[in-house]
Amino acid sequence: MMKKSTLLVALSAASLASGLAFAQTQPQNQPYSQTKPATPPPAMDSNAQSGGFSMSQLDKNKDGVVDRAEAKASASLTAIFDKADTNKDGKLDAAELSAASHMSSTTK
């Protein structure tokens, strides 16, 4: 009985040690700089980067939509607001704002 307990403890320890080896985060033969994940770019709306309309800049009350009053901050968005508001609810959601960015960039 004692041999079985000792064997069980030894197998458990070996199993635990092999699990720790697999949990290693970087290979030993590569310096840290090569295994470090790429740093993501600063958080920006993709439309803001491409010159389009930015939800984060236009949605002043942070309700997830740009209403007509908020759209007045951009003369070009004001000009196409009715066309961009495809569901005619008086607000532009993210998809409508993205479409408006494309409309605006093709009319420049």
C-alpha cells in the first residue's frame, strides 16, 4: 500500500511539472522582443483614420447614435444626413454613419 501511495505522489508531481512546462509563455531560444505581441494602434474609429466621420467625435452624448443636432458639427455630414438616415429615424447608427463616410468620400 505504501508503494502505491509513493508511486501516485511521484506521478502527480511529474504530471504537474509537465503541465508547467507547457504553460511557458515564450520559447527559451528567442529573446523577449521577438515573442512580444505587436502593440495595437491607439483606439480610433476606422472612419476617422480614413478621413470619414467618427462616431466617437460626433456622438457627444454617447448614446451610440448621431442625431441631427450632433451632425451639425460637420457640414458635409449635415448635407447628406437625410440620405444616410436609411431607416428615417432621425439618427445615424454606426452602420449608417459608416455608409455616410463612404458617401462623403465618393462625392469629394
